[in-house]
Amino acid sequence: MAKCAFLGLGVMGYPMAGHLVAAGHDVTVYNRTSAKAEAWVAEHGGTLSLTPREAAEGAEFVMACVGNDDDLRSVCLGDDGAFAGMAEGTVFVDHTTVSSMVTLELAEIAAARGAGFVDAPVSGGQAGAENGQLVVMCGGEQAQYDRAAPLIDAYSKLCKRIGDTGAGQKCKMVNQICIAGLVQGLSEGLAFAEKAGIDGRAVVEVIGGGAAGSWQMVNRFETMLDDEFDHGFAVDWMRKDLAICLATAEETGASLPVTALVDQFYKDVQNMGGGRWDTSSLIKRLKALG
């Protein structure tokens, strides 16, 4: 069993760190709001640290799951950052969805300190984190991935190295691009069914097992029809991720017309006050249009 630090105890990180304890690992946690870390320790045991550096001292593995590029830099760099506390040979595993640019930047700094770095964004949402059923897409050196993978298994159903540093983040971009189109299509289909005067539940029962079926359909159609949007990944975070996708597309010359359009639809949802609604709330925008 390993000595680990886990930085960031949001809706994803809180249960992920708990699964590490359940798997028998020695876990020290840090959270920007210390009350959340105190609650985690009260529930799971382990140790609380007041700075990322303190959490990382003596750890063989340091996991992070924070908000964005700036948040990740904040917990990694500076006198109180995790990198300052990491010993040579430590592996830093980043579960945050960030740009591949910051991934390359931090991996280079880690390497200069003799530490490994694995970019390992996740998919599966809060339910996947709570149930230990996340999909984890990784980038980094094979040797560093091989060391980290057994720990990641504690909260994942699938963990795969996609390629070198940054490949995990690029894979997550593909994931978000695909989800954006799927959720918009599902929203249009269910809204159309309502306008056409047919039962959306009956429709999904028929088409859900065919070519139109998807995870989004199976797991979100009922809450969408019930006008409930507090069951998953928030619109604000989705727009953050799609901004990364669109910026990377601009850099690489890729064309993302549907993604760009759906991003603007999510902006409309934010303007409706739905920034914290889950991503299936695109249907609410369509209903508001009449």
C-alpha cells in the first residue's frame, strides 16, 4: 500500500480520495476550504494538511482534482505548492481537466525536480466518482503510468494510457466534444417528441436499445423529461472544458462547428441562470424557445 496525498475535495475528489483509503492506502488530504478536508477526515480517517506542500511531503503519489489551469498551478507551484514538498521519485497524477499547455508546463517542472507526472482526466461524473466507476484517460511516460495505475484502479472501472504527456487531456477533449453533440441531439429529440404529442418515455424505451442509444439517453432522459437538472456535471464546468477544446482546435486547425454551436447554447443556459444545472439542461433552453 502507498502513501498518497490528494489535493482537492470537490464533488469528484472527495469520493475518489475515500476510495484510496478503502483500498488500504495512507492518504493525506488538502482542500482550499479546510472545513471540507476536516469533514473528509472525520468520515474516512487519514490526515489533513493545511498546504499542498505539507500534504505532498513524504508522499509516493500526489493526486490532484481541482478546477482549472490556474487552480492547478496554484496547488503545484510556489513555496506552499505540492512540487516544493515532493521528493525525487514521487509521481504527480493530475485528474483535473485542463489545457494540454499547462500539462506540458507542469510536467517539465516536475521532471526537473526528479518527479514523474501523469495527466489523468476522468469521465463518469459525480456518480462515477462515488461508485468507483470512473473512466481515466492518461498521458505520460509508460513507467510512471505503470506505477500510478494500481492506485487509480481504486476509483476507476477503466484506466488506459493514451500516449505521451498531454495525450490524456487531448482524449478528454474528444470526450467532451462527443458529449456536447450527444446531449444536444437528445435534447432536440425529446423536445420534438413532446411537440409531436408522443410519450418521451415510450420513445426512449423503443429507441434506447438501438442505434440512437447512448449513456446520456439511458441516464438522463427521465430527469430531462421531469425538468430536473441537478444530477451531474455543471454547465459552467462544461463551458470551461469546451473553451479548452475550441482553443486547441484553433491551434491544430481542427474544425469543430457543432461543438462551437453547442457551446453558445450552453451560454444561453447560463444566461437563463442555469450555470450550476447539469449539462442535460440544454432541453430547458429549447423549451424556453417555445
